[in-house]
Amino acid sequence: MSETNENWPDDIQDMIDDFTFLDDWEERYSHVIDMGKALPPLQDSERNIATKVKGCVSQVWLVSEYGEGPDPILSFRGDSDAHIVKGLVAVALQIFSGRKASLIEQLNEEAILKQLSLDEHLSPQRSNGLKAMIARIKAEAKAARA
């Protein structure tokens, strides 16, 4: 799906606007970390092999909750043991959580991340970890609609 910022949900556009206001990568990096600090913590019991995201160098856990119906709303909660990665979890949750499964599948995360200028500043390991988180979220959306 080809996306422009005009048809992204308002909260995604608000996040893009917040990042656009920041002048350089250091400020964006700090903002990502602050987003991670604002995430509610997971319970210890939620940090398990079933919720762990494979493909991330850091420890990342992603808990999903499904609504009812053929195109349910999916909500995600997550955490990481690394500050910047926890911030990337927060970015992914801002993009995908609380949306219908069909929209999750259609969202063009590459275009959104490009607007946030995250695509060019992440190390290959962090970029791969973020892609693994997003792949898991999209797979869960697809499974929820099956």
C-alpha cells in the first residue's frame, strides 16, 4: 500500500511531527529513549519464551491482545532490557497498537520510519531487531484475520 502522510492515522502523524521538530539525531535518540521510559512495565510472568521476539540482539518481549470479530483490533505491550531498543518498541507500538488487523497489515512502516529519520540512523542490529518486531506484529495481525 502506498502511503502518504495525509492518510496516516492522526497519532502516527503526531509522532512524525514530534520527530520533525527535533533538529538532530541526538535529540531524536533522546526522544526515542524517553518514549521507551514511558512504556508501562510488563509483569515478570509476561517475559517468557512465547513473548520473546526472535531476531533481536537485545531482549525484547511483545504481548498481544486481540479483540473480537473477523477484523479485530490488536493491542500490544512490550519491553526490552536496552534503553534505545525499549524506545524502538515504543515507536512500533505507537504505529501498530490499537488498530484493526487489516490496517496493521496495510501500514507502510518503511515510509513511516523514513519520516521519523530512524531508517538511516539505526545500527544494522537495531534495524534488524525493529524489523523483527514489526514482522511479528504483522504476522499476528494476519493470524487474527485468518
